[in-house]
Amino acid sequence: MKQFDSPIMVTRPLMPKLDHYKANLEEIWESQWLSNGGAQHVGLEKALKDYIIAPNLSLFNNGTIALMTAIQSLRLQGEVITTPFTFPATTHVLAWNDITPVFCDIDPVRLTIDPTKIERHITAKTTAILGVHVYGIPCHVEEIQNIADRHGLKVIYDAAHAFTTTLNGVPIADFGDISMFSFHPTKLFHTGEGGALVYNDTNLKQRIEYLKNFGIKSEEEVILPGINGKMGELQAAMGLNVLPLVRSEQAKRSKIRSLYSELLSDIEGITILKVPEGTTNSEQYFCIRVHQHSFGESRDDVYGRLRLYNVMARKYFYPLISDYPCYSSLSSARSENLQEAKSAAAEVLCLPLYGALVYSDISQIVEIILSKKK
Ligand code: T4K
């Protein structure tokens, strides 16, 4: 079995043609306008609204600040029920807003927040549910909305992995009060760094726009304790050039997904994570679960061997957020409350997924995964 000559990363950013980007840079140079809602920003906001069919969309300098602002815009406080199986940003934005995260266990198949376990965590202090469409797998949006309606709670979705996802033809950001997308370079669609909020309530638009610009209303009026969440022109220009490449990249990734699935589907002890019926796949990640007992090796064994052969698969999301020292003393962080999340964190492995991978790369990666079993 051969080692890869250079590292195979878990992902690689879509890079537009430099000449195309330069054309936008020339416009920026000409205008001498670098931030605060310039022409590139205006152009990208419109292009994205059309692309993902969003009623309202606000661009941000990254997904984390966007999520921070979403929480501010809905005036959330007290406690918010959320998943521990996610990237640190999801929970940290609650802490930065002085809100106590309350960890709820996850659905063992989708790995998103388990709606059957949410209500037991609701107290007089609960103001919202914060779900994550992890790996682009949609949360149980109907059930979550029913719970929220019964208890007068807001619903926010971290849709960082779910760009272009639809559920029975409905864009994913149609669900909940606000959804956040990340446009980090590791994301399928990216702006170098960046993010966006998408929401149905047009009345929120003005408040969100103030909040992301220091709360400034006019030269002489600052009406809210806002932050600097603005996307700059260089980022927006990158986005304008990456957006036309998304569909063909998704098609390439979809072929790679099929190939991995074909090669790994009948292997005892390996489960492939799939989006549910009726869902379009964002093609953000390709993840498997390694069941130690039936596979005969742990996820960490497989991860370690892949590294030896220069394959940089990632253990997204290990460790669980509830195990971080800053959250582990919360009563909802107890292990017995989070059994499914614990198993997922120990078993999931994200394999390299990006359009430039070729057939021989995929078969070699699978061969490395299975080599111990032969
Ligand atoms: N919510 C969720 C559920 C998220 O997953 C994230 C971010 C957020 C919220 C926050 O959104 P942002 O504020 O970031 O917009 C990466 C990303 O930094 C992070 O954005 C992402 N989730 C997370 C899942 O992955 P790391 O620590 O794994 O990044 P890093 O530097 O190890 O990059 C991973 C691989 O990507 C590298 O091995 C190679 C490749 N890469 C990376 C970069 C930055 C490139 O080829 N080029 C690049 O420029 O977190």
C-alpha cells in the first residue's frame, strides 16, 4: 500500500481564476471603496439571495459573528437548548452573549438535536432552541418548530454546512427564525472568510444591519450596542467569483461520494452518514462511522493509519463541546444526558472530499481504511 506523496487534506477551497478575481479587484481599486457596503457587497448579497432563494440575507465577516448577531437580534437571554455535537463556535456565541447553553442529546442517525429530548430541558429561563444541520443533514425542523410554538421559543439554525440544502424542495433557511451560513474557505461556497444570516421576517433586516455596523444609524446617532460584523469588498469579490463554480464542484463531489459509498457500503462495522429522503446534499462533507466492536478497530485506529499514509481525515466533532473545561461543569453536560452524542464523537470520521480528488485517490484512501481488515 502506497503513501500519498503530499498530504490529502479533508478539503480544499474552490479557487476562482486569478484573472477573474483581478477584474473585480480593478473595480475595487477604481472605486477606492473597501468596506461598509460597497458595490461588491451589494452584488454578492443579491446574487446569494437569488441563488439560495432567501427572502432576507445579511452578509457578515464570518459565520461566528453572524451567529452572535442573530442571538442579539432576537434579544435572547437566559438559557438556550442546543447540541454538543458541533464546532466550538455554536456554543461559544451563547457564552459570549451571557446565555447558558443547555446541552440536549442527538438523534443517533441524523446526529442533529433529538426533538424527543428537548422538552425535558425547558425551564422558565429558556428562550430558544439552537440546532445545527450538521454535515448538511437537516434537523427535525417540523418537530422543533412545534416544540418552539408550544413553549413560545425562538429557533435558530447553525446552517454552516448546509449551503444550498433543500428539504422537500424548500430551502433550508426557510425553517426557524434565523439561519446562519459560514463562508469560511473550508466551506463549499466561501468568501475567504465570511458568513450570512438568512431570515423570513423582513422587520429583522434593519436591526441586523444596525447590529453588524456598531449600531450606527447616522453620523450622529448610535442606537444599539452593535459590533463590527461587516463583510469587506475583497471578501465579497471572492464570493462573486466562487459562486459560479459551486454547481460543478458539487457535481464532482457527488461522484466522489458515490464512489466512496460503493467501496464502503458492504463493510461490516462502517456506516456511511446520509442525508434523509427528500433532502438535497450540500456536498460539504463525506463522513463515516466506525463501530469498533463490529469493525474490529476504533475510529482513532483508522484515523491514525490514514495519517501514516498522508491522509488528513478529521474527527469532526471530537471532543464534544460539553467536555470542554468551560462547559463540563454544567448539569446538562453530564455523560448520562448525552449518550448518543458521546458515541458519535468517538465514531465519526470525515474523509477527504473535494472535486480535485480522482478515482485512484479514493480507492487508495479506502484501501488504507480497510487494510487492517484484510
Ligand atoms: N458552526 C459550525 C457548525 C461550523 O462548522 C463552523 C465552522 C462555524 C459555526 C463557524 O463559522 P466561521 O466563523 O468559521 O465562518 C475549520 C474551519 O476553520 C471552520 O470554519 C469550520 N467550521 C470547521 C468545521 O473547520 P479547522 O480547525 O478544522 O480548520 P483547518 O485550518 O484545520 O482547515 C481544515 C482543512 O482545510 C486543512 O487541513 C486544509 C484545508 N484548508 C483550510 C484553509 C483555512 C485549505 O486547504 N485552505 C485554507 O485556506 O476548522
